[in-house]
Amino acid sequence: MTLPVIIVHGGATVFKELHHEEILIAIEKAALTGLSAMDKGGSAVDAVESSIWVLEETDLFTAGRGACENLDGDIEVDAMIMDGNRLDSGAVMAVRDIIHPISLARYVLERTPVMQIVGTGATRLYNNMIAEGYRKESELLRTMNIPIAHENDTVGCVAVDSNGHIASGSSTSGWPGKLPGRIGDSPIIGSGVYANELAGASCTGKGEQILRIVMGRMAVAYVENGVTVQEACHQSVRVLRDRTPGEGGLIMADYNGNLGLAFDTPHMPTAIAKDGKVAYSSMTPAINGK
Ligand code: ASP
């Protein structure tokens, strides 16, 4: 298989048809941005951060600039990034008002001895990050459009760099009207996101259901037990469907650059980039026609 390679999703949900084209353009751009980071010598972690950053910058998804309000009308976002080879990750939860939680999650991964930060501690860390010049924040302009996805929505990514190192990540605001302080699967290691030296996964769907089956770690464990990433995706969605009332999906990659995906919602916009270009994109993706 070709390395580096990247697979990006825009959430397992239902998107209004009017926006399908711009959603595909956005996820293709995100996949290309991540690929180009790796083509320039960057790591899989660089690719995941830059790719998710691009999606957070649009207002098409309930993440980043398009984040939805909770029950109190506040915006609280979650994100996680995991480096499979280091078996290390950074996650931020219920952070108020920032556009790019994925960069704060990267900061947690690279610059702190901890893995998960929430609430006022996360805000303080964010201020440190900006003051240090580690990353810049976008201007805090939000468009308060009616959400394009009908319910919950998340963006996610798995990348494999030229060394065969895997990283995965996710960014979300959960669903409109969620309880203040609610955390879904996305920033929880092993549930929404997982990666080791063999494979990585990024999940999407109803967080309360994905958490019950610890879906990301489960999917990687299937690969450890000898199945392909594509079969691991199918089996994980099957468990989600059989054991919970949830719907959802996931994307995966292994260290050879083999890719997988599965979902049981109407849409899960997905783009794959390798060899310097977008190799595939679809609102209703299928790998190998399955
Ligand atoms: N899993 C996310 C959450 O529950 C939402 C989504 O993936 O659409 O926060």
C-alpha cells in the first residue's frame, strides 16, 4: 500500500442535501491538507491536527466554528488526538468558546505530562498555548446557522505517515441542547479515538452508545486478533447495532496504509488522500464496494 495516507470523516449522521457538495469539498480539502503535511516530512500526528483544523474552520459540522449550543446556550467542545507509536494522547473536554480544540489537544499531548484536561484547567492551558505562540486561535467569529447535520456530528481523521506511524483524532460539540458539561465518546481514549503501532480508529455517532462498547479500542483489538481493518470496522458497527440503540460509524487505518470504514447512518462523508491527491470521497462511502 501507499504511504503516507489519510482518511477523514465528517460525522455519521444525516446531512441536508443542499450542503452535500460543500461538505465533500471541505473533507477533501482536509484530507489534502493532512497529506501535504506528511509529504513535507510531517508526522501522522501533524497530519491529523492540520486536517481536523481545516474542518473545525468551516461551519459545516457541529465542531469548531460550526459548534452547537448546549441547553444553556453555551458552546462547549471536545477533541482528542492520539499518537499510536508513543501510545500517548491529549484530550480536552467541555472547553468553552474556542474554535480549534484539536490544537489544544495536541498541546496537551506534546507539552503536558497529563492526557485529559477539562473545564477551567483547559481554558487556562489554552491561554498558555496562545501566549507561548504554540498555535494561533482563529478570530472568534461564529455563524449561528441552523445546524447542517440533523443531530449530532463529529469530525475525525486517521493518518499513517511514511514511517508507518499511525495517529487518529476527533473534534466535536456533541449534539444541540446537550446537558452542560456533557462529554461524549469523542475525547475519551479508547471510545471515540484509539491508535497503537498496529492500527488506529476514529469513531462517530451517539456518544452514549459508543462509550458503552468502548468502540475505538474494540476495533483496534479486532485487528490485533488478525482481521483486516475493513472487517474490524464492520464488526464494530455490528456490535454497536446489536448491543446498543445507537447508530454510528468509524474509519480505520493500519500501519501498512490499509484503510477501512463502516457506518449504519444515512451519511458519513469521507475522503481519502494519497499519492499527492484525493483518491476517493463520498457522502455514502464504501471501500472495495462492500
Ligand atoms: N460522538 C459524538 C458525541 O457523542 C457525536 C458524533 O459523533 O456525531 O459527542
